[in-house]
Amino acid sequence: MKTIGRTAPACFAVAALIWAGCASAKAPDGPTAKATLESKSGSGVTGTVTFTELATGGVRMRVHIEHASPGTHGLHIHEKGDCSDPEAKNAGGHFNPGGMPHAGPKETKRHAGDFGNIEIKADGTGDLDITSDMLTVKPGPNSVVGRGVVFHEKADDLTTQPTGNAGGRFACGVIQ
């Protein structure tokens, strides 16, 4: 009995630490999807886009682009996951399940697929990490799965309807 009495406080202390660690641990994120961007319109641009549904809601999109011309380029989710056309025209328009106007990613009223712009460095690479509360990875009307991601020739002006005047489609990938 004496030995148990001495170790019990230590056991309770260890159990409390374990419980505190579990209680403060972040809930695991949900399903993921990925698109591999292939060059279109003779551009040479390639890249990857990973989508992760967050436990707190919304979707985090991580983009990595290579072989692009330096500067600002538009980036959007398009309604169709069809990148078979040499100019990616089969991907359709911007993904817009809510029937909203085209706008920047910080606007409340925007296409669900509006991610604004990505900045490409002098070495031809660029990265973007952005979160949207308008998308899901799980099945449903706002799911990204089965849609296309398009990297554009020029910057998205964030106002011109319905495309942002971002020019040609320089890379496209199907979200799977």
C-alpha cells in the first residue's frame, strides 16, 4: 500500500499531462485531392496543386508552379476537369456554384474558383498557400474533385467579368 500511495500522485501527474496534450491537439484535417498541372498553349508551365479539407472548415490550397515567365499570373479553379484541349478550353469557365460575380479571393461575393494571382519569381517558380471557405474536398456541390485548375498567361485584374482578363490558359490539371 505504501508504494502505491507514493506513485499515485506521479501517475496522476503523468495522466494529467497526457490528457492536456490530447485536449490541446489540433483536430486532424480531412480528405485531400491533387492536380498535376501540364503545359498548355505551348507555354512549358508545369506544377502541382494540393487541396486539403480543414477540420475547422474550408479548403487549403497549396500551389507550386515551375517554368513560368516571371510576374503576376491568374489562377482559378474551372468548372470542368477536362484539360485535353491544347489550350485547355475544355475546362470551361471559372467554378461558380453560387452564381456570383468574378472578384478577388478576399471578396465575399466571388466565384468559388477565384484565387486571384500567383507571383512568379525570376527563376520561373512560384508558390501560393491560400484558404477558401467556399470549397470542399468531400463530395457535394462545392467539391473541387473532378474540376480543373488553370494557370493563366497574365494577371487577373479581379474585376473584369467573368474572367478577370487573365489571358490564355498556360497550364491545366484535373483535381483528383
